[in-house]
Amino acid sequence: MEKKNTPKRIKPMLARDNPFDKEIFKKKEYVLQEKFDGTRIVAINQGKGWHLMTRHWKNDVASKFPEIIKELSKIKSNDVILDGELTFFKNGKGVFLTVLANPETKLGYTARLMLFDVIRYNGDKTKLPLMQRMKLLRDIDPSGKYVSVVKTIEAPASYKKVYDTIIKRSGEGVIAKKKDSPYVYDSRLHWIKVKGTYTEDAVVLGMTHGTGKRKATFGALIIGQYDTNNKMVIIGKASGFDDKTGLMLYRTLMQMPNHTYPTLQMANVKKWVPPKIVIEVRYMEKTPYGILRHPVFMRIRDDKSPSQCRIQYK
């Protein structure tokens, strides 16, 4: 249940993955913005102070970042909703940390709210085309040490060079956005992610037998997503965890009840488990059928439900 002072929930606009090709760089109807690895934040002031709401509306983290609120307060309006990504930086590079990390964990990092869209400013702005919203955001511009407006690149001839430069310095990638697109809540229609490596959320379905030093625990996580018929499909086997994380996952899965997936088959299965745990995996490519090539475990996603893990086909 939302707290009394929590703003009415909105579902921010989303971007679809483009792991198949980078033809998007040749399309003049798009502009580019750098993609930052952080926590999606909707910043809201509707006359009762600023709120920093996480994407799923579970947390208002405004009290944890007074330095960001101070800079946002330069905006002279009580009817503002801005969209952005709260990212931690160290030595000039973005580093993923959860916004809920304790103060000791955040020592040495600078939190910065990277703003990339306007939803409201003295009235609803969602019907405006993207480029008009970007101009408005630059006019509002509360930038400082802790708040920045993401740069919009409008020169198609430089798109590939911009992307390559970001990837070379270990950035995550770019978001390609249609110039004339409105802001559509909870839609992936007009924004496209183009990354050096891609990430997706998947459901843990089980684990395989381990070999060598992992013989006593397990080898890989069997992961899946729901297809368009709401049936679970295996999309790969995720590895890449260190010994500590691997042991934690093993103990967690061993404590879960055994499960049966009548339509799924795979060799070397140590145990099937109920579809309860969501993880984020990194991968390089995806087949047209939604199978991930060499997925690598990144983290457990306790902010997402298994039903949200769905195959995005080519």
C-alpha cells in the first residue's frame, strides 16, 4: 500500500532492446542519448515537496539524496514531473549501485540524477514531440554537481562514432529515440536500446550438475522467460558467478521445493525449482527465437516479478 504522501503512480516510458543489429544508426528520424546504468527515477514536485520515485513505485528515495533535492529545488514550479536515471559515479565513470545502498557502501561515490525527459511542467507535456520536450528540459535545466541533463545527439553521421566512443570508455550504450514521438506511459514503441552488451531479466528454473571445483554445488542456472502464449521457454544457462555468489545461489535453490515443467527438457539437470527468482543476465547476442548466447549472471532482481520476464523476439 502506498504511503499517504506518495504521489499517484505513473508507469514511465520504456525502451525495447535491439540486440540483433545496429541499423538504427542509419535512420534520420532518431536522435541518440547516452544510456546510464543506474536506477530509473521519476522526480515529482506537485506542491508538497520533491519525491524521487523508483520505477515500480516501491520507494521514494528523496530523503537519501538531499543534495539532489537541493538542486532540483532551483526549478520554480510546483507542477513538475521529470524522468531520469540515478547513477553513481566514481573517477568520472558510472558504476551501478542500488539507490537503497547504505551510507558506508556509497562512500567515495557521487550520486547524480541524469534527466532525459519532461512529463509535466506547468501542465501535461506528454503530447509534445520529443524534441520540444528536450528543449523545455534544457530551458528548465537544474544542472549542478548532482543533477545533469543528458545530451541529445542530433547528427546521424556521427551516431556510430558516438556509440563507439561510449563503448570504448566502458559506457553502457545509447538510447535511440524518435524525434517526433510523444511520451507514452509504459510503452516500448518509440525508444530503442543499443548496447555493447545487453541485459535481460529472466526467471531461474533450475540448475545443472557442476564439474571440477563446482562438482559439490552446481554448474549453471537454467533460465527462462514467458512467450506470447504465457508458456515458459528456456532461453539459456547462466554462469559467471564468483564462489561466494555461487554458494549463496546453491543454498537458496536447494531450500526450494522440487518442481516439474512438463513441456521443458534439458540434459544434465540437477534440480528444477518453481519460477520464483528473477535475475539479470548479460549477453552478447540473441537468436531470432529469443535464445541468449552465453548469458552471464549479474544480480538477483527482487524488484521484478517472474511474470514480467517475457521474450522479445526479432
